[in-house]
Amino acid sequence: MFGFFSGKNEMELHPTELKERIEMGDDIVLIDVREDWEHSRVKLPDALHIPLAQLPRKLAEIDREKDVVVYCHHGARSLQACHFLKKMGFEKVKNLTGGIDAYALHVDRTLPRY
């Protein structure tokens, strides 16, 4: 289960927390809701690429039993996706705070930024 911290949006997950979860071997579904051109520039390993506009018709591809972490460039589109997934009955959903850009800044400086 995701940890919650006081004063923090319960739907947010900081990039360093994501890194820790991945390193611990947690079974996470990582969803990239950016457009194809963005995804082709930089992506996180093993992420499921579902552009935001395609999300409603691709729900069956997402395991509802697993923890889901959604990301985009800076976190706005992925937050929209999280709210949508919650509305569709997904219970364990988190938004990657600051998106892949923040992940590149705080976790993996080798990732290209755009």
C-alpha cells in the first residue's frame, strides 16, 4: 500500500518514493499518459504507454489489483488520469509528482529532459 504523509495530497507520489518502491521490487503498474512524440523522447522502464485521450478505451489493459502510478511530463495530465481512474473504480492510484521531468531531476539525471 502507498504511504501517506501529512500535508501532502494522498494521490501524489514523489519521484524518490517511486524509485524506492521500484528498488524494493513492489509490483507497480506504471502508466505514461503522454503523447507518442513525448514517449519516444524519454520513458521509464516497463511503463505502459496509454496517451490520456486513449485511457477510457484502454482500461482493460490495467490491472485493478495492483498499485498504479501515472506520469506525464510535469504531472497535470497524469493527475487528470488519476482522477478518472478513481472515478472508474481503481482504488490504488498515485500521480508521479512533477512527472518524468521531476524524476529526471531528482532520481535519474541521465534521462533526457524536454
